[in-house]
Amino acid sequence: MADNIIRTREDEDKFFWNQPYFAFLDILGFRGLVRNNSHAELVDLYKRLVNFPVEFYTKYHKESQDAKKERLKEYFNPTDLKLVNISDSIMLWTKNSRESSLIELVSAVKMLMQISISVGIPLRGAIVRGDIEVLENNGSLSIIGRGLVHAYESEGRQNWSGCTIDNRIITFLQSFYKVVGQKDPPIAIERLTSLMVETEIPVKNPITMENELKAGFVVNWADNSELSDEQIRKAFAKYNKRKNEPESITKSIEFKIENTIAFYKKFGIKK
């Protein structure tokens, strides 16, 4: 029984908030980058473009705590947001599943997606809550867990440049505050609702590769961004990504482009 006594914030994290939030982001068109550029060009592109998440995160992570408090409109301890970039995959995760951790993760993903599409490397991703274990040993790094698999599968089903937030995350937070008897949502939840929207998410039919719509929550990367339809279209083709494109995938890419533009038109204009 003594092990279940909550004395500190760390005890509370372990008891209520032990599962981290995990984001898996994929760089769309990365195969085209590899196929249609020389090795030297690819390395240069990778240094200048694909490494931007690491450079962004380094700057983001060094932001003063006071600035974070003001930006997120909520006072909380540092959440130790982590980022790993491997080839065409960008993975971010939090220390715990507190609402403040989710806000920081969604904020970072929103900024990453805005930057990526503006420089011509659109991202597609998913944010989930689940078991993740990061193992480090003598310079090696391994990331394992059901959370990773769930995020990877959720990302791959989408038919646009966008990032979903698993519905179960919202249900989990709502249920917690209902159980503890908190009628009004905390400031952090209000901040979270300004970073995401509930909408119809285009997913791929595995047979026809056409759209099927599924209701859910997504990161609102379109908010406060300034892009034209043409900029979004060019982002999918920049750096020779669509050069010598097989006809078999043209239709799928066009669906992604149109779905991305539709989302931007719906949520990109600040009202």
C-alpha cells in the first residue's frame, strides 16, 4: 500500500501521467529526393533542409522557461521534450502525459509543419499516447514500444500533409478532470484547443487509394501561416521530388495536395 501513496509531483506523474505522448512525422516525397538527386546533392539537401528540425529544436529547447510560460499561457515544470531525426522520420516525445506536455509537443509539431511546408518538404504525422522506451547504450539508440507502432500506422493511413491527434488523448484528459470533479477545464486545456481542430481527416482506401473521411482531431498547422495554393503545390514537387514520377502514384500525390490545400483554405485564414 505504501507504494501507492502520492507524496510528490514525481509520485503523481508515475501514478496518473506515466505514459508519454509520442509524435511520428514522415517527410513526404523523400524517396523522390533520393532517386532524383546525386549523392552529393542529396547530402547537401539533407544538411540544409532535413536537418532543420534539429536546428529548430535546439533553438526551441533553449528558449527560456519564462518565455515558455508566457507563450503557453500556463505555468508548469519543464517537460523535457525530446527529438530524434533519422532519415525521413522525425520523432518527438514527452516525459509524461500531463496536459502541459501535450501542449508543448503539439506546439512544436505545429511549428515544424509550418516551417517544413514553407521550405518545400511537407510532413505527415500522428500524435499518440502510449508506452515508449528509449534505450541508450555506448552510443547506440533504440526506440521501442506500442506507442511508436501506433503512431507509425496512424501516420501512414493519412492522405495529406497533416498531423492527427489520437482521439483517445482527448478522451483521457476529459475523463481525468471529470473524475477529479473539475467542472471547468484548466487553462492548459483551453490553450490546447487553440492549437488543434476537429475535422474530417482524409485517409487512404487501401484498394483504390482514394479518400475516405474520418472525424478526428488534428494539429492546426494552417493557423497564422501565410501560404498560397501554388506554394503548397510546389512544396510537393520541390527538389525534383516528382521528377520521372510513375503514373501509378501520381493520383495518390494529387489527392494529398488537394486535401492539404482544402485544409489550409478551411483553417488557414485567421478570423
